[in-house]
Amino acid sequence: MPSLNRSNPPVPVAEGTLLPGCAALYDGAACGLLLTTADGTIRRINATACRWLGLDADELVGQRFQDLLTMGGRIFHQTHWAPLLQLQGSVAEVKLDLKRARGDVVPMLMNAAMRTHAGTVYHELALFVADDRHAYERELMAARKRAEQLLAEQARAHAALEEAKAAAADRAVFAEQMIGIVSHDLRNPLSTIRMGTQVLEMTAPAGIQQDVLANINRAGLRALRLINDLLDFTHARIGQGLSVDVQQVDLHVVVGVQVAELRQAYPARTLDHQAEGTGACAVDADRMAQLVGNLVSNAMAYGTPGSEVTVTTTVHPQGSAVSVHNLGPAIPEALRESLFQPMVRGTQAQFDRSIGLGLYIVAEIARAHGGSVDVSSSEQYGTKFTVRLPAPTPT
């Protein structure tokens, strides 16, 4: 038995003839079938291809296949398809547009094979209508174009957002620098006003004049504290942080002196100081006074009017703590997480009492000392802010 050699093409039947019983299969095939000579002249075409092209077989036999192509198809046939077929003997899934009798075109996929019979070269073509594929490709291209447009719009939106963020950051830095400049310039005249008021208090007669001078002094003190907070806020926000000069001090004495001064600022309220424990404490005395002043001001503003405010200092070997307690409504849970952020205040009715920097400065002072601050609050117990400071490092 001879071996099969798949590289040898089967020998075609004689031109114009079909094997018995194959005529119906050939004409009714699900694809268009053509047989042409090497120059493209159609020698046989089945009924399926005729139906797709809208012409009879008698009208098509004798024509050149390339004459059925559009201009672009002819160029592609001459420059690509025919040379490729000549080179490798077959081509597959080539997409071409064929002209119909009624003037429109139909997209088709074509497979072709080159055969030789009796010294004559023939081209066997199989055509498949590609309307659905053509529509799918158009939809795919349209979808790709839409995706590219969306991607471009997204890129433009992202660039605009980044530009807006950069501009906002620049404006924020400028605003914070301006706050620092203005606050610094205001501190000197306010200090002069307070010094002059204190001198007048020593020489003015008793009575209404003393009361007026006391009010001026307290107002100047509040304004000076506000300016200091603004300066500290500016330094913290532009990345410089709060400066501290840590020294070994008696925390009870430092806080006690500040509480005594605050009693003068709030003569109508009871302000108590409790000291617990003894030991060394390394802090910046001025910053501790500022911290206590901010916490007491917060307690006076948001606590129950007329109620007592208690300041407690605790010193022990493991570290130190300063806490301020007041009675009054509980702080809502939703607000506690943002209490130590700048520009956060209590309720709408309390907006005019501060600019919302007091607790932020407290947190920054605690952080500058390597400590922390937390809050506990309930309707029964009231509110307590506690600043915890680490123990001094042994030298």
C-alpha cells in the first residue's frame, strides 16, 4: 500500500466536470465556490456565490474575479493577495468587498488554494459573507473609540483635579503664612495694651474704673492667647512643628501658677487645682501653661455655666499627666474623632466662642513632648481631657 504524503495536493478532476452526485452539493454549498485560471478568469461558480452577487452563472463565467472587487480590493489583490498565493500556494481569511449587481458591496472572507492540472494553474476560491463580522468589527472599533475618549476625558479630569489640588495647597500655604505674619504683628501692640492696663490698675481709683481696666486686661489676655494659637497653628501646618524647650520642672507648681492666673480671667467660675504624686517632670513650662489655658478655656466655654472646673496634675515614675474636667453635656461620639483637628468646634451656638484651634494646639503640644491626649465624656460624669507625658529620660 502506498504511503500518504500530505504535502502532495490531491489531483483535481478535469475542468468543468464534477463527480457523480456532487453537483447539488457544489451548487448548494453554504459558501461561495469559484474556480478561476491564474489570471483570475472565472471558469466555474456555484449557485450560492451567484445569489450573493445577484448575477447568473452565465454572466459571471468568463469575467475576471478581480473585476468584481472594489478599487481598494483590486489594489490589495494585485499587491498582496496574488503574490502571496503564488508564493505559498494558499491564503486564508482574506477580507475583501465584492460588488453586487445592484451597485452595493458585500464584505466577504476568502480562502484560496492554487492547483495545477495538465500544466494549467487554477485557483480554487471559497467565499463567506462577513456581514455579521463586519458589523461586529465596526461595533468593536466604535467601542474602542469610546473607551479611548473616556480614557482621555479621565486623564483630563485627573490633570484638572491635580492642578486644582496644587492651587488649593498653594492658597492654603499662603493663607497660613499670612495668618502667621498678621498674628505676629498684632502680638506686640496687644502686649503694650496689657502692660498699660496693668499700670493703670495700680494707680486708678477703686470702683467702675478698676472694673473697666480689669475687663480690658482680660480681653487683651484672650486676644493674646488667640494670636499665640494662630502662630502655633501656622508653624504646625507649614511643617515646622511646635518648638519646645524642655527643662526639669515641678509640674504641680507650673500648672498651679497658670490656674491662679486663669481664676482672674474667670472670676465668676470656680477653678480648682488638685496635685497628685511627686517626682521629676521634664516639660516646657510655657507650653504647659498654654496647654492648661486652652483646656480650661474649652471647659469654661462648653461646660455647664456656673459649674466647677477641676485641673489635676499627676506625677509618678512612669510619667506625668494633666487633666481638666468639667460638668455638662456629653460630646457626641461622631465629633470626638475630629476634636483635635483644626477649625473644629462644638455646636452651632458655640461658633463665636473660638476659632477651633485650642484643642488642636493642645494635641500638638502633647505630640511635641512625645505624649498624647484623649477625652472621655458622658452625661453623668461630664467631660475630661487628659494629656499624658512620658517620664524623663535618665541622664
